[in-house]
Amino acid sequence: MKIEELTAKILDNNPNMDRYQLAIAVAKRTDELLNGANSKLNVSKKIKTADLALMEIAEGLIIIKGFADIKK
């Protein structure tokens, strides 16, 4: 699945999240993976770490916490 499709899937499934919050979540998971965390997917090692993080979030394997629904 393309990166754009994964991003759209995540944002559709999480209406309270915007693309900036998603970028922060992907960056945090990427750091975890680069620091030795095991992937929750069985995929080729040739996949970029940021793409892997996005795939894990899209599959619901990583739960994103801490983003509140801000009402103005």
C-alpha cells in the first residue's frame, strides 16, 4: 500500500487526529524502532523505518495516546 493510502486510512480511522499529530506519532515510533524496538509486523528489512512505523499505526498495532479533542 502506498504511503498516501496509509496516511489517509489512519486519518479516516482517527477523526480527532490531524496530519501533524500523525507525523509526531510516526517520528516517535521511528525513534523507538531505531533504538532497538522490535517491529510488530513481519516484513522485509529493506523497508524504511518511517514507512514501517506508518504501516504499524495503519494496521492498529500501535495505539496513539495523548491527543485530546480540542474544542474552540
